[in-house]
Amino acid sequence: MASTPFHEPFSTDLNRLDILARRIKPIEVLHFTDLSRPVDDLTQDEVDDILNTSEGLICWTVGRTVVLQQRHRVEHPGILGSLEAAARRELWNYQGAHVGQFIDRFATDPALRNTIQQRGFDLEKLLYSTLHLLGGVTLLGPDKTIDYRNTPPSARYAFAFWAFPRSQWLANLRAYLDFADQFFSSAGFRCNLHLGSYHIRPDTNSVLSYTYEQEIVSIDPINATIAADLPVWQNFLQQFNDFAFQRNGLPLLNQSPFVEQKHVQAAYGQRRTQFSAAARSADPRGRMLNPYFASLLASS
């Protein structure tokens, strides 16, 4: 019996539901360990060894101390797995940004603000050292998804994301810390949250994947910005973009403010051209592009 017009889309939808069901990610149990190292003592061989033996790696840089946070899948979360995951989400989703904004809002004297921030960074380093001595934490459902519809302005933060080849990340990290110190000396501003870095493996599923050609480690300045600091934060981001561009970085386009067409062309080259042509072919009137992406994908 021939299919009717109703049967074909209905069957297709069932197939899609079946594919979706197969791709649902189970709740994971992950064990995190933290290793703190002075950035000037860290070697590329150490970085490579840690990357090669980790299922996943996030690096937090506090001052000039690098915290290499490795993760490994485990079978059982233990009795504190859910509680530790909830505490981590609370700290990261709300409290860290809230404290950063509170200091910037009320410690208006530059010397006082600097002192308080330094003491806060010292406490963070102590926390990571303590976690290392305790052998790390095991978390049930460790993802840190943030819904800003439920986040007060006092707990919000923003960041930029540029990726660098794995073999060049450590040298670029040291150069970034020097750049941030110089900016602080000249403008009196530095990020009030620790610097993030993510190790991401190769992925060719997207034309504009920043790991299309090789695995990367990112450099992500993070700041919980108050209104009074917005102009200097934006200036910092623009100068950071220039810094990363000069060092052949690749920007994550939807997470890096003030990215320009020259940055995208240098980072993605022919793949940007290919994607721009495909976008114009599918959407010749540009209805699906906001002004920001329209400028990045416009013909050179």
C-alpha cells in the first residue's frame, strides 16, 4: 500500500525521535582532581603528560598559579556526590560573580580594591590546594548549565574565548598574563574572576569548528562586570582580541565580543569563505543573520 502524505512525515518524525533517544546523554559521575603549579615553572612536557592521561581537562589560572583540573569517569558518586555538585554549581553560577561585583562596587579606592582582590585570589588558591590534599571531589551530574532568566544581575558574568593550538597554549598563557598585568598597570583594571582554559579535542562536524584542524586549549578571561567598569572591560576585550589575533588564535564567534572580520578570516580562512557562500545561498536576504554575524560573514 502506497504511503499517504501523512505517513511520510510521521514516519520521519519517529525516526528522528529514535535518533534523539539514542543520543540522550546519561547523567555522569566524574571525579575531579586539582594540581596547582606556578605558571613560570610549568613545562610543556608536563602539560602534554596531563592532557594525554586525562579524559577531560579544565585549567584555572589564579594570579600566576595554574590549577590543572583533571576529570575521570567513575562508577559510584558516593554519599556526597549530589551535595558536592550542588555546592559547586552554587559557587560557580552565583556566589563567585556576586563576590566579584560586590568588591568592585563598594571598594572604590584602587589600593583597597587591589588588596581585597589579592586576598580573595589567595583564598581561591588555598581552596584548590586543599582539594588536592583531599584527593579531589566526586560529582554526580557535574554540568554547570546557567539560565540567566533565573540569575540576578549581581551574579552575572561574561567572558571571551580564543583557542590556541595545544603545543602553543603554555607560551600564549604566559604572554597573556604579562598582557593582563600591563593592562592593569595602565588602566587599573583586571578581571575579578579567575582565568579559564579548556582543552578541546578535534571536531570536524562543523565547518567553523575551532578544532577542525587540531586540538586546542583556550584562554578565557572572565569578569563579573559592574556598570561603572563596563567601558574599561570593553576596552580590555578589544585589546585582548588584538593580542590573540597577533598570536594566531581562533575566536569562538558567539562568545567573543568585538570580534572583527579580519580576525575570522585569519582564523578560519577558506572555511569562512565556504560557510559565507552557503549562508548566502540558503538565505540570500540575510534574514537569519543579526548585524554582528552579517558583518563577520560579509564578502571581503
